[in-house]
Amino acid sequence: QVQVVESGGGSVQAGGSLRLSCAASGRILHILTMNWHRQAPGKQRELVASISSDGTANVTDSVKDRFPITRANAKNTVYLQMNSLKPEDTAVYYCNAHVVKWTGTSTYWGQGTQVTVSS
């Protein structure tokens, strides 16, 4: 099986920074894209950033200049550096990974990590 585990969430004041990490482990041949989503209270889950195995990254416009996404392929890990945080960034942040296994390709989600930004 494959496990996806996020870490790095917490509470910060506006203007602060956090770095989220997401590590995938298990029977993995290759990971295609790794993605960060977030879900604020009362809102739908939205895609924040994604990165492919060759390092091609896409970040949603609302955080484009503040949240760079990077990846360490050897560690099956993706990072989201969150800078200049705003109260509207408060959400549960979820990571998912599109994983290639011997049995095929599947998508695995982490349990989420809470990010709270106070004004």
C-alpha cells in the first residue's frame, strides 16, 4: 500500500511563514504529479499547487507569488513554502500523489494539516 503524510501546519500571525511537507511511502514505482489542495471552512476544496516529476510547477493565481512548490524525487516528498500568509489562507491543507505501482496508477491522499493565520 501507499501512505501519504503531511506535516508542517500550525498557527501563525499574518505575514508569517510556514513550510508544509508531504511524503509518500510504500510500494511506489514512480510518482507522477504531487499536489497541494486546501479546504477552508464552508468552502469547497481547491487546488493550490501541483508539481510533476520533471519539476514543472503550477500554482493558483491567488498564491502564485507567495507559495512556491518544490519536490525531492529521491525522497518522494513535496514541499509548499507559504510566505506572507494572510487570514484567508486559513484552511486544512491536503496533499495527494498520483502514484504508479506494478498494479497500475492510483491517487492517494494525506489526512490533511491545519493552517491557521490570525490577523
